[in-house]
Amino acid sequence: MGYARVPPVNRVESGFACPVSAEFIHVSTSLLVSSRAAPHSALAALALLAVLSGAAPVAFAAEEKYALAGQPAPDLVARGLSGENVRISEHRGEVVVVSFWSGSCNTCRAQLEALDRISKTYASAGLTVIGVNLDDNVPRAEKFARAQDVQFQLLVATAKSTGRDYLVDRLPMLVFIDRAGVLRAAHREFKKRDEDTYVRELRTLLDE
């Protein structure tokens, strides 16, 4: 059954943030000082710092738009467990899900498991799922990655600018990239019901 073409999906889901390790602070502070970052990035960084300091997480409105939606995805290079380098741009022509995680994030585990189920179902239709660690503690990230029973690649080391480039302000967070390499959607955090949302949006992108 076909699905109607729709404009770029740019809604950001909201829920409960996974605790973020102190090593992730460099991402949020770089958002505050980068001259390239949009004004809302500083607010997002402050929200993440509030989580790190133990303050109550700041909920984002369901209708909030992802500032990068409709723009080409920044190229991203990261190292896998076997030492191989993976470049996002190499997957042009596929629909790509990039899930940002850290080795200290329990909620990330549930999202990765959901993405693995989706990947197994839609890989033959042109879907690629990639997990990217944003934790400075690479040994912890490697241990976390080896413990996950998923079939897609979990990349454990990437440039410090990656979180800033994708405006990541909490974990887990994922983005959808269409076949033309354009960012179409972002989803922060993870709740069980989000899996159905992922499937619905990804089927739309796969059908384009």
C-alpha cells in the first residue's frame, strides 16, 4: 500500500531525558559559545546543563521544530568497534536513521532495541540505521556497544563537534535523513509508543 508524499517532517517528540554523563558537557558548552549556532541552541544547551546539575528536565513542546529540518545533513565520520570508519554521506540514496547515544544512558538501550526491530523489517526497502556515541569515555562506550544485541552498526568515537553540528541537547536523540541526504525529522528521548511514530514517518520517507 502506497503512502502520500508529505512535506518534510520536522516535529520533535518530547518525554523524559536519559541521565547524561558529565563527559557530555563539552557538547552543550560548545553550543553556548559557537558563533555558528542558532539562538535556540543556547537555550537547549542550558536545558541540558540543568539536567546534568540535577535540576528538573525542561520539557520541549511537541510542536517544536527541529532547526535543521530541510537542510543537508552535516557529514559525520565515526569509528566502529572493529576500527572501521563510517561516513554518513556514503549512504546517499538510502533513508538513514542516526541515533545518538552514550554508554551511561539506560533509555538509549530501549531506543536501540526498537530501532533494531525497525531495521530488520525495512532494511530491504533501503533503510540504514546507525548508532553514534557522544560519550568521551570511549572504553565505556565500547563496553555498552558490545552488550547491545543489535544488527546495525554502533559507532563509538566521533569528532567532538558532532553533537553541536546536529544540535543534540539530550540523549537519546535521533534524526531521519532522506535519500537525498536532507534532514527531515528529529526525535528527542524515547518512550515505548515512539516506535510506532518512527515506523509511520520512516515508511513515508521510504515511499518517496
